[in-house]
Amino acid sequence: MADVEVDNAHQENLKLSKMKKKVLRKQIKAQHTLMRHEGIECISHTTQNLVIANGGLGNGVSRHQLLRLVEECGLVEALLMPPNKPYSFVKYGTTEEAKKAYDALNGKELILEDTSHTVILYVNFVRKVHWEDIMPTNLPPGLKVVDEFVSPEEERMMLESIDWTGDEVIQNAQKSLKHRRVKHFGYEFRYDNNNVDKDKPLLGGIPEICNMLLEKCLRQEYIKHKPDQLTVNQYEPGQGIPPHIDTHSAFEDEILSLSLGAEIVMDFKHPDGCTVAVMLPRRSLLVMAGESRYLWSHGITPRKFDIVQASEGRKVGTIAADTGDLTLNKRGTRTSFTFRKVRRSPCNCTYPSVCDSQQDQQKERTPMFAGNETAAAKLEQEYVHKVYEEIAAHFSSTRHSPWPKIVEFLRALPEGSIVADVGCGNGKYLGINKGLHMVSNCVFLILVAVVC
């Protein structure tokens, strides 16, 4: 009997030893990944500072959940969670507390809040906890976010005024967009040409319930013209809209968007690459005018969580990259009321590079073919490079799963084979078969390393 107990204990020790070895391998892999891709150097001796791989906002770990976990090991002086990164930094009051967390959290399986997914944490010591925060950015010129523009009762009435159950609405939604529900009033916005048929107004016009809101906007001088076109979109969590600029020739300057039912983060991007994430709280009014309406693209990334400020009182406007004050916010069902005034004459704004009215006029004066290499390069820059730069982030976020047939093909190739991945997008096939020599023609390939 004693021999059996000894044998069982020996087997348990072997299992434990194997688990420890596996955790150690993953921990070392995390060290190499952090150094190679992020320039973060892990060290072997004990300090007050730890880096937690797989414990970041990019993995779906919220500040509240991680803070609760690390505080079990001691006094936390700082918890830094860089945006969209698969790791976090924590600084303890003493090295003893940091060592306790190092021992307790290494290899720990964490069930993510609001999902059934799990991550395994791998912890290493670092010399110091440091992240260079990006200074808070200003809103794009001409952009306003007015908090609590309507009351909860007005919100309820406006949401109830939209009937999504009728056959006509369902057909309209399916005809327009398959990834969100949409309904038009006044004029139908046509997604095939991003314009409206100005000679075919819809019966009924804008709903009567919207008149008080629009009169309020006129009184407060958010708009100069009373809108005559309304598009109502309903977004479920995980849905979004690609970056775009509302067609210049279709609508006048000011555009209003009322967020009902839930808050959302909307991304604005300048042609020079500058991006600004803007929080649109529930019941807030977004006003786009001038440069923000004509020059900056705006869109909503399709995801189920947004990165937002954790502290109270910072729920409106730009999302600052303050790593000590970022967390995840689960999206709800959001309904947007977007009001616009149909334009009756060509647009003559001061942004001709993105103005379809002025580009059409230019085409009438300029031959459609490129007469020399300089003209050809300009056309390529305008209609190829610029287009792909505009859609890159949205394109990548919706194409993260490798196609099974491609995976099967790559894994079937003999070791040492040379593969040219032409037009590889975000490089999702580059690590499928590590025995291959894969060549990509991408100029910029962003690799986000997550330790599995």
C-alpha cells in the first residue's frame, strides 16, 4: 500500500514538473517576443516591476479584471495597459510583493469577463515600468460632440418611432447593407454610387418627432440649413462601417449624428495619416462641419469592445493614450440618426483633392489617359496607394482568419520550399508552415505578437 502511495506521489511530481517546464518554455518565448517586436527587455533578477504577457487590452483583458487580480499579491503603485497591446506593466510597492505575483500569476489561466475565452498569463521582471504616452489630441477642426443632447425620455420616443419589423423596412435594409439595419427618410441614400436621387424624394419626409431636435440645432447654430434627409442605422456589437467621407456633391456642409441606445468610439483620419479616436456617448450629438466634414474620413471599427478612458468624467471627446487610464468597454446596440441637407449645386469647398464635384470638373478638362510617367505615377498614387491606405485598418480587422484550403496547401509543401505571397495583406499566412521560405511583397507589414 505504501509503495502505491509513493508511486502516485511520484506521478504527480512528474506531472507538476512537466507543467512547470511548459510554463518556463512559454515564459522564455514571451521574453523573446517582447524583445523582438516591442523592444522590451526582461531581466532575471527580482525588481518591483513586472510585464504580464497575454494580460493586455489587445487580448480582451479589462483594467478592472487585471487590477483585481494583481492587487491580490500586494500594493499596486501603477498598472499600465498600452492600447491594443497583448501585455501590461505592473509596479508593486516592494520587491517581495512583485515576487509573490511572479510566482502566483505565471501560467495562470484567466477567464475573460463578458466572454467564454481564456488566456494564459506569463510574467517576467523588467527594470522599470515605462510607456511613452501620446499626448491628448484635439478634435478635428469643425467637429463637436455635445453630451446629453436629448433626454432619456426623448431617446426612448425616438427609438420607438423606428419600426424595424415591417416587411418594407426589412427589404430596404437587405437591399442597402447586409451587416447592419438601415432606414432612410426624405431621400434614400444609394450605396451603389454613394449619392441620393435628388429628383425622387421619399413620401413622408423626416419624421415629425425629429423636428424639435432640428429646431434646437438651428437655434444653437450647429447647422445653417434644416436637414431634409435622415439615415437611421442600427449597429449590433461587432458591427461597424468602413472609413469614408460623406459625398461632397450629395450633401451640404453640416452633418449631424445622434447616438442612441449605446456609446461608441468613432475613428477620424486625416489624409496625412493622423488618426483621432472620438468617444460618442449615449444620447450625444456629433456635429461635423468644415474640415472635419469635408477632409477627414470617419468610420467605426467592427469589434465587440472599445478601448476607452477608465476614469469618470472623461467620457466625451478624444481617447487619450494614457496607459494608466485605459480599459475595455463592451459595446451595446447603438442606433444612429444621421441628418443631412441635400445639396442642389456643385460643391466648391477648399478641399479639391477629396471633392467629387471638383474632380468631375477636372476630368471634363483633362484627358482620362496618362500622357507620361509623371502623370501615371500621380494616378497610381491617387487611386491605388491612397485607397489602400484609407481602407487598410478596416480591411485587416475583418480578415484575420486563414482560409482552410490555403493552410492545407502550405502545410503540404516540403520543407525548404520557396513561396511568394503576392498581395499578402496583413500577412496572416506567413507563420503557417515555419519550414517554408516565404517572400512577401508588402512594404509595411504590422505584426502583433501574442504569446499562446
